[in-house]
Amino acid sequence: MRNYILLKVLVALSQYPSSELYRLVVDGKRHVLEQGWLGYEQREPGCLKALFTGLGIAIKDLHIQLLTVDYIKELHRTCSENVQNLEKGNRPGQFRSKPAGWLLDPTTTTLDGIIELLNKMDEDEKAKKWQPGHGPILGRPDPSSGNPPRSLIPGSGICSATIKKWRNGRIKVTNEQMAVLILAQVRKKQCCYMAPQYPEDLEIKAIDLVEQYNRNIISSVDEDAKLNTIIELIYGLEGLHPFSDANGRTFEIALLNRLLLQNGFLPAT
């Protein structure tokens, strides 16, 4: 049944109007703001060719279900090679060696999203997932560290250890209460997310995420379970942010569509 659905999807893609194919690789909110694909290509010349090449690789050999970190690196290489104006130091197909962070967008960041992130940090602390200071951190960006930010203002960081102190402190602060304060900083464009900073962690955590996906996708018995497994992987990889640039296009376009097609779902547009 899955092969029949996949065949129908691939036939439908082959009949997709060529003038509309950009919708598969360009963020929907930019379709109007940037005249479809034109703004994207002007900012990063070569990006569309690289993206479609990467997407082409992603939908090949869909019968190979086992996912590996090396395959993800190859997708990144294809999606970022020969693209201009990417982050300085981006190495196609290689994990980053420097810190990575970005300002949280006040137009898309929600209270529920911040609560979800804090809860995830809380879970990581309880599971001892990260060594102290190695996990993701929220805080105020240091203006002198550049754009995107490379460091936080000392003392402003919120991490899993901070949440533990809130929970066990004399005046207990819930994640929901802290999320309200964080959202206020986001709206002032004074809050950024710093991905895990230590290069030696990136390979280990990426392998953990991929192995967890491989186990869970095999045991998923219905569509909801499969979708949750796919979402957990993409969410985890994006939070890890292992590449200097082109993480979103690698995970949320090329890899996501491969996993959706493999498991009998329509591609994301």
C-alpha cells in the first residue's frame, strides 16, 4: 500500500507546473514578500539550484529506510555547495567548529513554543543529557559578538541547570511564568537561542537522534506515530544546529520530504 501511495505522489510531482516548483523549497511566508523565489535567489545566488539538487538526491533510493549521519552530511553538502553569501566558515557536508545562535523572531515565536523549549530543557536536565554548560541556552545576545550572535551577555543565560534552580528554589518559578518574561524579551528583539556550543558534542548527539529515529520508525504502527517520530528527529536536528549554515534547508526541506515520502505522506510545501 505504501509503495502505491509513493508512486502516486511521485507521479503528481512529475506533473507539478514547473513555474510553481519553487514552493517546494521556499518558505511559504516569503512567497508574497519576496516575489516567489526571486528574493531568496538574490540573497543567496545559487541556492535554488543547490536545493533542487539536494531534493533530487533526497527522493532517490527511497527503499533504503536506514538513516545515517553521513547521509545527512551528504544532503547538507549538496544543499549548500556553490551557494553564495552563506555564513562565513560554512563547510558543505561538515559540522561546524564554532558557536551558533540566532535571535528569536518576534513575529513567529509564541508563548507555547517557549514553554515547549523550557520543558525540553527541563527533561534534558532530569535525564542528564548534557554535561553542565553544554546544552542549548536562551539569553540576551552580546552586541559585540556579531550578527548572528556568537555569545550572550554574561549572567543572562537560561539553560537546563537554571530551570532546575527555579524548580527547587525558595521562590519557585514555573516554566510557564518564565516563558512570559522571555517572550517580553523576544518582542524587544533581546533574546536569542544559542545551540549546543561544543563541537565534540555535535557528532555524538546527531548519532543519538538518528539511531532513535531508526528504532522508533520501525516500531511506529500508525500514521500519527510515524509523523511524531519524523517531527522529533527534525526538531532535534534543528535545535542541535550542527552546521554553520543551511541547517533549515537540509533538515526541513530535503530530509523532511524524504522521510515523509518514505512513510507514505505527501511532501511538505
